[in-house]
Amino acid sequence: MDRKLFFLGFGLALAIIFCGASVYGGVEKALQPHADRETLYQVSTMNALAQGSFAGVLPVAELKKHGDFGIGTFDGLNGEMIVLDGNVYQALSNGTITTAPDAETTPFAMVTWFDRDYTVTTNRSMNYTELTGDLTSKLPSDNMMYAVRIHGIFPAMKVRSVPAQQKPYPPLVAATANQSVYSYTDTEGTIVGFYLPGFMNGPNMAGYHLHFISDSRKAGGHVIDFDAGANTTIELDATPQLFLTVPLSEGSGIDAAKNVSEELVKAER
């Protein structure tokens, strides 16, 4: 069945004026980029993905026009997407990493142009829960969307990927029950992802959504857990605007108002 893309673009009423000293709340501030780069471009909604809307609706070639940094998945939920420095990588369930062809499509993705606004440095070794909790406490505002980039050598990194699903597609929580999990030690690479505030539940999922890719491009996937050493540098790009493209198809069976928060918690971790 043909799908149509309906575009809903809106600037979130969260304009924050960054000014004053170069250090704010222990967070180093960089020069602000041009405003037209400060948009999170999102394909579909997490609500739809949770209910099994896995068919690709946007080619990778088109996605790359809207950002050089981000995460997502591919047609049929075939692997995890990592967008870094303008390259789109596909972390497959067999543990391999490939460069996604431009013709490949995505049912869900979120990208932006990464321009560092803030830098946070850890003062001790931390796991996933500790690091994200500490980072949240240092955010200039927890009601802003942030792209999050963390590069370093990770003493432990645990990731997952999901095999391609077949129609009729199952819900996301059922698909991720068959995920492949990989653990790595002393791996150098980059965590790519986003922090989203509470009001993004539904269109997306509040909190952190992080993917990983090694510098060798031999390891990667959706982050389940990790250990980060002391003095790990975390870069943040505050992103005050959202452009949401919503794929709708007649008879899709997707309930846009359905509360899928519990299913998402299970599926994401």
C-alpha cells in the first residue's frame, strides 16, 4: 500500500537565550551556530513504531539532507541506525556494521546538524544510569531537547540490535524480545543520541535514547549499558525546534492516542 507523508513542522515554544559567562552551572558553553541548524528532524513517531509501524517511508538519501547526526532504524526494523559525521551506519543483528545505501529506507529516525553548545566532563567512572543521572542534573534546562555525543574508551559497552521483521509486523516489544546482545570491553568509539524532555512522550520517548559505534566501525547498536571512565567528555547540542514528518497509511491500525509508555520501557532496555 502506498504511503503518504504529511509534514508537520513547528518550533517548540522553548526558546532559550544563551548568554552571559562562558561557564554556566559547571557547563562549558561554545559559540552558538546559525539558528536554521537547530532543528530535530524526526521521521514518524515512537508511538507508531511501538505498535509495529516498521515499513520504511523515507530514503536514507533524503534523511541525510536534514542532519549529520542521529539515530533510528531501517525498513522492517532491520538493525540500529547510527548517523555520525554525515555517515549513516547500520548495526545488524549478526553483529556486523555496514554503511547504509542511499536507497535504504527508514520507518523511524531522528537527526540534526550537530553543533556543540555545551561540554560536560565526568569526574569519576560511571555506568549508564549514573552518567545520565549526573548529566541530567547539569543540563542548563531539562525542558530542552539535546543531541548527545560522547566519545571515549569504554571499559564496558553492552548493545543490542534487532533482526528484520516480517509482515504482519509485531509490536516493538515482541520484536525486541528476539534481539541480539553484544558486550565489548575497552572499546573506543562514540555514543550518539538524544535527551528529550517529558512533553515529548508520545511523539517520542522522554529521557535518553543512545546508540553506539566503535571507531573501528566493527561494533555498534542500541545502548543497553556501559561503563565510562573518569574525565569522559560529553558534548551537547541544545535543539529548540522540532520538525515531525508523520507517515499515514489507510487501514494501518495505528492508534495515535494509545499510551505505549510501558511497552517502550520494556522495548528500549
